[in-house]
Amino acid sequence: MATTGYPPNEAPGSRAAVGIRRFANDKIAEAAASFLPNDGTWFEFLCECGDLSCRALVQMTLGEYQASSPGSVSAHKDTERTATKDDQSRVSPPPSRM
């Protein structure tokens, strides 16, 4: 059996998807920081799950995003939790397709 070089359960391109989305999220954070102070305002970041078809958005403060590691901004873990004062991360539904 031929190996793909990817860990089990990891689709080809998923690492690239995470990297590209992290790059885009970094640009979102840079733009947001240049316009608004880090005052707890929520911003929408791209889900970094690695699924090439995922279009979900995750709402986080700049501080939460800056404290996150690449690949950890995901709309698919703990989606049942409710936002609290200490944990303001929320998941937005994926944008509708036209």
C-alpha cells in the first residue's frame, strides 16, 4: 500500500488550508488592530480546521486570537458552549452561497 506522507485521517491539502487561513486571519487581526483598540470587540476569523470545504467563521476578540496557536481557531470544537464573560468565542454560521 502506498503512503501519502500525511498522518492518518489528514487529507492532502489540509495543512495548506490551515496555513492559508491563518495568514488571512493574521491580516484580519492586523487590520482590526489598526482601526480599533483591543477593547473586547468581537471580530470574525476564518475557521482553521483544515477541511478544504469549510466556510465557517469564528468570532473572537483580538486578544483571544493573538493568544491562539495556528490551527486552533476552529468552529468545530465546543460549539455547544454558551458565551460567558470569560469566554467570548462564538461560532457564526457559514456564509450562504449565492
